[in-house]
Amino acid sequence: MSMLDQAGKARPLSRALAAPATLLFTVILMAVQPAQAIINGRPVTDGDAYAHSVVGVVPLDKYGHPGACTGILLSPRAVLTAAHCVAGDVKGVSVVFDLTIGEVRKVAVTRTVIHPDFVNEEDHFNPGDIAIVFLAAHDNPTAIMPLDRDLTFTEGQQFVFVGYGRSITNRSKSTGTLRKAGIAATGYETPREVELRPLSDAWPCDGDSGGPIFRKDMSGHYAVSGVMSAVYSGPVGECLFTAAFMTPIHTYADWIAATLKSGE
């Protein structure tokens, strides 16, 4: 996820771990230690309707160090995520079909398509921060959530966001477990970004990039309204409980449909 600092600058949060931390990251995840996601978020369980629709996205930087992002299935073999997670000096990408990012249920990415409007500038909010990655064949359980047809994001409207991101604001290693939290629209929106605010003390952070924002209708059904893109950060990189931004799905619906048609 990109983080906007107090001066309004943005920088990517799909963090590639330094070499000494890489082993620790792997050991923690494989041992299923409390490497959690979303600051103060609640764990997603198999009983949640979207549990098998959200996946971990693991980019490797040019040195082979893993990062962490989140994605939402568009089909059993196509994942929507944030473009900044898979752009730039990325050596490879894999996707994990589990509630905890580790080595099990990991599937290789065979093709990556980044939206043509996206420009990977670290210190700016980047329009078109959306990408689709296509997967090798697999037999993991999947659930496909519909795309949201409601185009309204009025002030106070509530949503659910889901991600594998950091659970402790100043601990970059506390990523890797899928969590959920409520979030609300502020009333500020453009065709390329929608501003969100916290509903409680739960908030997105590193690793939540590309995570879905769900709208829940009166009948209890979920639809994907957008994917997480950016959050405000403090002077030492901590995630601030002020505002976050998502990339709305409806603006890119035609591109998503065309890319899926050409890629599968």
C-alpha cells in the first residue's frame, strides 16, 4: 500500500524485507505465530462469506526478498490487486490461498497486467493503481464475489475491508494473517479514488495494499467496491488513523472485463 505522509506524499508499502529479516518472516509464517493483519482487525474465519475469495499476494524484489500484499479473486485463476504491489523491480509473484501467508497453498503467477494509467512514482498518489495477475492451474477452494454495481460513496456509508497487513502500527513484521474491519466513506471521491475513514481503532497498514473493500447489502450479500491503495503515514512511517484511499472498481470495470477476456 502507498502511504501518504503529512505533507501529502505517497510511497509504496508493499515492503520487500531486508535479508536478515527474510528468514524471520518465513519462520514466523510457517510456524503460525501471531503475525497478524490490519491494525486491531478481527481474524477472518472460514465462516466468512469472502474467506475463500481473498488471497495473499507475495512479490519478490530483484534480490529475491518477499513482500506482502492482498488480492481478490476475479476468477479461480485471476486476481485483482494494487498495481504498485507488482510493478517496478519485481522478480516474481506468487499467490497464497490461505488465511495465513506461508509456503502452503502457494500458486505461481504466470502473467501480470498493470493498468496503462498507472505510473510507479513513489512520492505521489498514483491513479490506475490496479492490476490483474493470472495464475497457474491449482485446486484450491475459491469463491468469486460480484463486483459492486452501486456507484455511491456518500459520507458515512460503511464498508468492510480485508487484508493481510500489519497489525501493530510500528511493527513491520506483524503481517501475514487475514483480518477484517469496518471502514466508512468520507464523502470525498473522484472517478479514480475514494477517501475512507476509520469506524473504530482498526485501520489498514503495510500488506493491505490490493485488499478488497466490500459493500454489504440489506440481504447480507457482499460485493467488491474497490481495492486498497494508500493510507496517511506519520514522520517515522507509522500508519495514521486519519484517511485511506481505495481505487474504485466501477471506473475500471471495462478494463477488468477486457483483461479477463484476453488473459484466460
